[in-house]
Amino acid sequence: MNGADDFLRQIPSTRYQGSKRRILPWIYENIKDLPFETVLDGFGGTASASFLFKLMGKKVTFNDVLLSNYQTGIALIENNAVTLNEADVEFLLNENGFEYPSFIQDTFKEIYYTDLENEWLDIASHNIHKLSQTYEGRTLKIKRALAYHILFQACLTKRPFNLFHRKNLYLRLAKVKRSFGNKVTWEREFQKLFMKFNNEISSKIFSNKLRNKATCKDILEVKTKGFDLVYFDPPYARPKDTSPKDYYSLYHFLEGIVDYKNWSKRIDWTMKNRRLIREKTKWEQGELIDNFDSLFRRFQDSIIVVSYGEPGNPSVERIRECLHLYKSDVEISRKRYKYRLNQGNNQNLNEVLLIGK
Ligand SMILES: C[S@@+](CC[C@H](N)C(=O)[O-])C[C@H]1O[C@@H](n2cnc3c(N)ncnc32)[C@H](O)[C@@H]1O
């Protein structure tokens, strides 16, 4: 392992909104000399930063409040060696004589995927559940997490904007000229995408010989002890927003797949896009700056690193002042950044890294 760009090549691809994958070399340059062996990635998302820390030989705790991201944390961070073999993939992609449920077909008709795709998603989701016929214990936990993570990458790839925020299958199917997205990719079969992502992920799984783990908690409830460094990449709020981006509403469909048997009870049936009933995390309640304050107070014994977007609410300056209450030395680095998925809205966006020591 030589440097920042070598790290980037090893980190799995993702289409997750807000992923820091592309700027990890810059993050690495800023943190590589800090004295830490244990690290918490508190808003882990698709585990890009956790994966970097794992490659750096640190003992990593990945955390994210979404169940779907928790599966990614198990698959990529906790997991040191397990992959899906040919028999697993064969089992997951095909019908195996079970009595298959039809919840996705019945509930999401014409919303995100075609009828045939919905039918396949019902089958694949059930097959993931049924991996218990072949595996148990820790192996089952990791095989399932891998299968979910890979399925989610396929699901995102086939969605306009890679999200589930609107009922907009028509955008994908309409025979019109469009200035965004890639119809060829959207129309690739789920089975092919699953095999592609499985090949990619299988080549990336590795052990750094430490016990890394994944948790699924509200950040304000994560235990604070035992981390030399904490890294926070919280949902972003633009200057005029009063609350941060709501990841539940962007990725509810993936949450539903992980919690398939409770999905119908959790859906907000008044919404056309059949999203889940809103569950506000602690991070989305109260004043944003107060949440930063609670976070910094709780983790004041660790080096605190925050990824942030500028302009944002609260401003970088207010976050710096808040961090300074608990840390005598606060450094700030900035980098111009264009989010691939959101072009046009962010001409003047800076990626910011605040480091409190
Ligand atoms: C900007 S994204 C993180 C992206 C991540 N660094 C990556 O590279 O993929 C913010 C994440 O915070 C998670 N999140 C939101 N509220 C949270 C909370 N209260 N506790 C923990 N995680 C939360 C969201 O699910 C989302 O994945």
C-alpha cells in the first residue's frame, strides 16, 4: 500500500448520495499523521470512510442508523473473509421451489421497477432470508449482509437519480431524449448486475487482522468510550434548510427489503411512492447546532474529524466555534467539489474537513 490513490482503487464503488468515496484520497492526506488506532465512523453510509480506515490498519467501528447501511457495514467492514460462492449466487438469483411472497409486486406496481423486476425482487428477498437453510450463526449473518449489500447496489443502479424519493418509473421507460441517467444501465437485468457487483465485492473483501464491527444506532446513542478518533459525516443541510437531508425517505425501499416481514406495517400508505412512515432520528430533532454540540460534548475525549459541505446550515464557522468549546486546536481544510448526482445545484460547494485535537 503506497498512497492515497492506491487506497481509492480498493474501495468498492457506490452510487449512494453523499458518499465520500471520491474524496477519500484528500481525507487520507489530512488524517494520515494523526495518532489513532481505534476509530468510529459514526454516520457510516456505504462504508467508504470505514473501508479506508480498515485499509489503514485501524480497528474500525462502522455505525449507521439505517438497517440497509448496517448490512453494508457487516459485509465490508466486519467481514474479513466470507464471500458468496457460485452455489450461493445460483440459489439467490433463481426460484428454489419455495412459496414466494408477492409484497413488492402488489405494493410497488409502476412505482420504481417493472412488474417482472418486482417479481424477481420478491424472489431474491425471500431467497436471502432462506440462506438459513444452508448457513447459521456468524456465517449466515455475513452471507445475508453480502447478499443485501450487492442487491442494493443493483437496485440503485437501476433507479433514475439512484434514489427512491419519487414514483418515477416512467422516467426510465419513456422513449425520449434525456439529459441525465443511462438507459442502458437502467435496463440491465437484475441478475447480471448482481453477478457484476458480486465479482467486484468478492475481490475487495479482506482482513486487517483486527476485530472491526458494525452497529446500527442513532449516533447520539452510540457509546463514547474506546475511540482514539471519531469521524462524522452527518446528513447535510443547505443554508435555507431547517432540517438535514432525510435518508429514510431517499432509501426507504432498501430498508423495507431488509425488514420484509414488517414492511407493510411500516409503510405510509397515504404516499404515492409508498415510503416508510417517517421515523425522525435524534439528529433530525431540535436545533442543528445543538446536535453538533451534543455530539462534540459526548465524544470530547477522542480526536474529532467532521466532513461537511459549504455552504451549509449551520455554517462552518459556527461548527468550528462549537468544536472549539471542547478542543483547543481546530484545523480546517477545504476542497472544491462537484457531486456527480446533483450537478447544477452545487456550483460553489466546498468539501470541508474540521479536525479537533
Ligand atoms: C452523508 S451520509 C454518510 C456517507 C458516508 N460517509 C459514505 O461515504 O458513504 C450520512 C449518513 O448518516 C446516516 N444517519 C442519519 N441520521 C443518523 C443518525 N442519527 N445516527 C447515525 N446515522 C445517521 C444516514 O443514514 C446516512 O447514511
